[in-house]
Amino acid sequence: MSFDLPKTYDPKETDAKWYHFWEEGNFFRADVSSSKPPYSIVIPPPNVTGILHMGHAIVNTLQDILIRWKRMSGYEPLWVPGTDHAGIATQTVVERHLMKTEGKRRDDYSREEFLKIVWKWKENHEERIINQLKSLGCSCDWSRLRFTMDEGCSRAVRTTFKKLFDAGLIYQGDYLVNWDPITQTALADDEVEYEERETFLWYLKYPLVDGSGFVHIATTRPETMLGDSAVAVSPKDKRYAHLIGKMVRLPIIEREIPIIADRHVDPEFGTGMVKVTPAHDPNDYRMGLDHNLPMINVMTPDGAINENGGPFKGMDREKAREEVVKHMKGLDLVEKIERYTHRVGVSYRSKAIIEPLLSKQWFVKMEPFIEPMKKAVQEKKVTILPKSWEHTYFHWADNLRDWCISRQLWWGHRIPVWHHKENPEKVICYDGDGAPPEVQAEPEMWEQDPDVLDTWFSSSLWPLSALGWPEKTEELKRFYPTSVLITGHDIIFFWVARMIFMDEYLSGEEPFPETFLTGLIYGKSYWKKNKEGGITYITGKEKKEYDLGKPIPKGIHSKWEKLSKSKGNAIDPLEMIDDYGTDAVRMSLCACANQSPQIDLDRRRFEEFKNFTNKIWNGSRFVFMNLEGLESDELSKGFDEKLLALEDRWILSKLNRVNKDVNEALQNYSFDISAMASYDFFWKAFCAYYVEIAKPVLFGKTGSLEEKRNKQILLVIVLTNALRLLHPMAPFIT
């Protein structure tokens, strides 16, 4: 037995060769008729127009490790791949492209024309993200690739909507929603991020109608005063008890509005008196309902002032703010202005400042789902790992408002509701293909609701719809509930919680018994102060040198921050794969995947595991090149226990122990432990000690020919077992 192996390991050649081999052999395809125990995962579907980022890389690497491990352990694994239509993100990307290339906006097309463009965009870009997943080594069953707007998933969405609608759990109504003025659509509460922003607190004076003086209010948004319908004080605030019930004249608009007492007012904020604009603030909205106040909307969908704004009509909200303050100063009604820091809602997609806006939207009633959702975790029907995230989950459930599911977009699942043009009370909800029979009979009398559903509505059905529900498919019978969900902890509300309550409601079973929430990846950013007193981030080659260990000069500062292109600390997994090889990237991510909410990803990790893959290559190469005289039939008989030396018994003991440790670690989702245990065994126990001790016997300096044969057999056995341990994490080189 002899081998001729090159001296250096080339991951690019190896990766491409083996992935092609696996695909050609259909090794990733699940057999629904198999007698093996089932094991299934549905991929968190990436944005169809997106590219692979480090969040995708770690989540999909960990899923692939489990799938390969279970495949090797005698299970029948199914890993369902798919992509998400990502309504807001995809439509925004396409609109920007059209504006840049053709100078056209969405409204320059008919709805049908625009959707044709988006579908074509989807077809062109979907293959890119799939190929990137393949480059990561993902052993998905590509024959079962799904898309959240394919025929099957669309049927699942319509079926679910109608079931909820018929049960009275979906309703349409005027409600104060989170409005994104850039994408011009409503957002759910958990699609809003909050940031600290520097602004001002304006102290304004409103004259009392009876001429007895002024009331003094404080606000961070003077432009919304145009929609004020009251001034409010706390009922516990004795300073203003004598004013409750009096009327004030709203400056500029000259509307008379009452002074009310309400528990939502904080007497410590500003003057203890606040303006009430029910159509533009969540607290004010609740006060408006409680006191039956007029809901006066002064904003257009793009964040400009509408006809209710008097002389400021047509101005954007920032310009209107300046002009309102200027006008109030001219009336001598600005008492003072103070610097102020407060939390501002920002769209998670467009990063626009959210405008609370009164709007007609579709909602899911959440009250019936809160207790089942909590019980699923309390009764361990679903185990959340790490356990520390349970508190966050329960806090979210206890503070749920109804879920706003309509979006003012064209790309997405059209709401399957038709309205009668002459009789608003006549509404049809239909879950079939196309229009309902009544609409087909009188098409001129009906129109379909123009809105589409929130992307997370269809995503919440993913474990069911990806397996074929509502059809009773063989995949659904065999592989649902799925075995585990792995995803980032940042979408525990967007996705994880919604799958738990929605899929249990539809099927009677929770979608997975366990969910492992990975930490978010942070990278090292470096900066220095500039002449203006601000900071300048260091990027490019200089930053890379610091990352790889070059001494950092005085005056350069650094810290771990969420990955960001603008801060120069973004790490492109595709670039890392190109530089270090897929196995090194996967091992690095696995070794970092502890149960912390923050993963500090040091680029030197990739260098470390690139060296490790070379160690695997050279350690294996040494064994294979020192099997002279050993025949295949001798190898198949195994080793002779009588000839085992002390070092042989030691390495077999170490091998058994690390086998147990790695399997237990994977069972407990302790990926970092599994990576480092297999790393330490191969590098330290096997290469550094056992191979070195075996050399004198292999080279004929000590021992008999029989002992040499036994040592060769042992080397092959230990090596191949070590490679099997590493295979789920480093599949190509092994």
C-alpha cells in the first residue's frame, strides 16, 4: 500500500471537487421511506436578493454540522433549503436599481409590470445566494428547495389567513402604527429599533381661552402641535388641578382644545403639562381613545405635512419643525429651548426615523396566543437555549400588542380579501387560487385589498410550508415537527416566537422541540480622532494588519462592535473562504460558537485554523506515506491486542474519550467544545505525541516487523476515526 500526495494542501481544488461529488451522488437527499430515525432542520431562509454574511455563515455552519453528524450517526436527515422574498428589502433594492438605471420610480409602472421586474430580479439573484451556501459546504437537500412565494408557500399563507379571518382573529381597523416614511409602509412593533439621539426640548406657551394667562408645555416634536386635540396633566399633579376642564387656544391653527387629566402623563417630564396629538404618538393615542378626542393626522405617507397643517402644508417634517418654531417665536410663544437626548424609533430596514401614524391596517389579535406561547416554553415543549433567553421571550409575550400584518407594498403575498365597491360591508376572504367565484361573476363590482402581508407572516409558517403544508405530504408526516431550530437571537421575536404560536395553532404541535440562539458576531474596529474633534475609522490594509497582530500605534483606539461596513470591521465570509479555505472558516466559526450573546470574531482565528487544516493534511500525509508493506487484507483484520504498547493503549483511550466528549458536546449544542476537543486530540495527542513516538518503530529502528505492522494499522485506525470526528466541522479536507 503506497500513496503519492502533494506536500501542500490546496483547499480551492479540494472544496470544488468534493461538493460536486456529493451533489452528483445525491448524498444530501433525504429518503422519506427510510426506516432510519428522522432528523430535520429547515434553513432560516436568507433574503433572496442578499449575499452571504457572517450571520448566515455561522448559523448555516452550525446547522450543517448537526446534519452531517446525524447522517453519520445512523439517522435519516432532511435539511430543507429555501429563500425568503423579504418584501421591504427586495422592493427597496429593486426600486433603487430602477431609479439608478432608468430614472423611474415604482409608480411609473403598473403593479403587474413592476412585479414582473421583481420576479425577474429574484430569478437572477436567487442562484447567487444558493451558490454561496454551497461554497460554505451546506449539505442541504437541494431537490426540495423552497421559496416563500412559491405556489405551495402561497397556498399555506392563504389557508392560514382565512382560518384566522374566519375565527375572528384577523381584523382591519384604524390604528396608530409605526410608519416608515421612506418605504412608505407600516411596521410591526418588533421591526422598530431604538437609538439614542441628540435633539431639543422646546417649551411652548398656549394661551387660555378665558384670557387668564398661558399653559406651558414641553415637547420634542413641535411640528406635531398642528394636530393637537388636548393638553394633558397628571391627575396627581396639584399644581394644575385648577386648570382641568379649561380650554386653550392652539397657536397658529387657532383651534380650541381642552385641558384633561390622564394617568399617562409624567409630572416630572418638562413642565408636567404635555400636548396631546392622538394621531402621532402611542401614549397620546391611548389618551385620545380614553377621552374621546379627535384624531387629527397632519402627515402624508412620505412624512410631509398634509392639508391639516395649515400654512405648513407640503413641507417635510424637518422643515416644518423649523418653521413652526420660527412662527411660535414670532408670536412670542417659545419660552425656552434645551438640549435633550431621547430614544428614537428607527426602521430596521430603511433606518428612517419612524413616524407614528393613524392608518387603516390589518391586524392579528394576539391575546388568544399569549398563554399557549408561554406554556410551550414553560412546559418544555420548546426548550430555548441558552436558557437566559427565556426571560426575554416571556417579557415580550407579556407586553404584546396586536400584530400589524399589512404592508403598503407591491412585492409580497397579496392580502386575500376582496371589497365590494358600492357596499363596504360586503367583504370576501378567499383561500383558493385567483379570485373567488363572486368576483369572477362581477369583476367590475369588486377590488382586491391593495396591501401585502408582512414578510414574517409567511416566515412564521416556514417549518410547515417548507414541508408541504397544507397538503398532507410524506415529508410532513415523516419530518414534522422538525428537530431543532438554529438562528440568531436578534430574531427571537420576529421569527422564533411567531413560529411557535402560529404553527402550534395550525397543526396542534410546536414546530421544533429545541431552538439554539446564536450570539451576534462582533468585529474589532479601530479609530483615531480627526481635526474636527470627531473620529475617523481605520479600514483596508492597515486595519487588516492590526487584526493579524501588528502593534497598534499610540493614538489608535479599538473596541469590539457589531459588524459594520462604515466602521470597517465587517468580515466577509466569502473573502475568508477565498483566503483561508472553507474548512478553516467553518472550524473558526464553530470554535467561536459558545452560548454568549456576543461573539468576538478575531481574524487570527482563521489563520489558526488554516494552520490546523495544514496540520490535518500533513499528519494524514505522514501516515499514508509510511504504510509500505501493509496490505489491505491485513488492515481489514485490525490490530493485534497482544502487541499493543503503552502508547498504543494511551492513544486508543484518548480516542474513546474524545469521541464521547465531541458527541456529548454536539448533543448539548456546545459547538465550541466539540471543535476544540477534536482540534486538541488531532494536533496534540495524535500528531505531537503518538506519531512522534511511533516513528522509531515505523522506520525500523526499534521493534519487530509484526510490531511495525501493528503500529501502521493503529495509525490508520486512529487517523480515520479522528477524521470522522472532524468531518461535520471540516467536511472537505476530511
